[in-house]
Amino acid sequence: TTTSQIGTVTYIITPTANGCVGEPIEVVVTINPIPVVVATPTSEVFCSGSATNLVLTSETLNTTYSWTVVQNGVSGAVAGSGNTISQTLTTTTSQIGTVTYIITPTANDCVGEPIEVMVTVNPIPVVVATPNTEVLCSGSTTNIVLSSETLNTTYSWTVVQNGVSGAVAGSGNTISQMLTATTSQIGTVTYIITPTANGCVGESIEVVVTVNPIPVVVATPNTEVLCSGSTTNLVL
């Protein structure tokens, strides 16, 4: 065929015998095209737990599509058929997974060349804080190390502080901030830490730092003068 649609050839056949010409007949040959499948988009990248949205088309009328799958570090991909591949994919590890869809078009019993569409599934990162709580004396510095099993994870945090100064929002792999109690009572700082990897945002965790004030002693009275044999009466 010279197009993506059905073509025909008509043969007009004329018999001749002993100089006599017979009635011509026509033989029509129908030629079905080999369908070509187009996937839109040609590849996908998304976060674990999202759904594919692959639309399958062909210029050849009445084309149907079927597919098989090869998945690596991903669950949720299954073989099937139809005009759209819509499947929720989830990573099975803390690293990037992939699914390859091998899509085959068929039209009028003619099977076209399969194509491959790769879907990259990024995991949702999980942040671990070490330690996950801290107790400090006023004027000391936090040392909270942030990590994740997912490669290339970055971390940002916000703060809620009560009776403490020195805690500020920020980002990085370590929270190292000098905290000072602003009253004579115990204060706290809550760090709300959010991990992000490959555009995927993980669940936030909270790390509470308790800041103990430095005690100040008051002696009443702060001086005394006694006669020998008398008893002090210093209230602390």
C-alpha cells in the first residue's frame, strides 16, 4: 500500500482463443496496510503511586492495540489491550523503577511492528533523622543528621519554637543550630522536616528538641554578718 489505508488493485483479464476474444472479467485484490502505532507521550516520568496516561493511535482505520510489560522495581503494570494505558504504578524499593510497555498494533488481521514505551517511576523518599529527639542545655547546638535510602534526596525544614530562640527554617543534610532558652523554664523546638527526591515529595517528620535553661541561683541574703556562735540563714 502507498498510504496507511486499504488499497486495491483491479485486474481486467481478457481471454483469447483461436482469434476469438472472450468477455473480460475483473479480479479485485484488496491490500491491507501494516498499521503503525504512535504512543503519546513516547515516555513518562512520574512519582510512585501515580497513573500512566498513554494514548495509542494509528493512521490506519480500525487498528487495535495490545501490550506486554517488563517491570523492574515496580508493581502495578499488567499486560492488556485498548486505546489507552492507564495503570497506577508503585515502586517496590527505595530506588527508581521502570516499566517498559511493548505495544503491538493490529488492523484487518495485519500485525504491525511493536514499539516500546518506557515509564520511569520515582520513589517517594522517606527521611530518617538521627537522633529523632534531642535534649540540650541552653546555648548548645543541635546535631541532627538527615538521611534517606533514596538517592539524591534533599531536605528542608520549618520550625515551631516555644520558649527558645535560635531555630530557623532551612535546608541541608544536617540541622546544626545553637538554641537558647528565653525563659527560666524548659523550652522546645519542633523541626518539621520534608524530603524531596527527583521531584517527589515525601512525608514530613517531626523532631522535637528540648532545651533546658541554665539555672541561676539567688542567695537571700547575699551577705551576712554574724557573731561567733550564731547560725547562718541563707535561703537559696
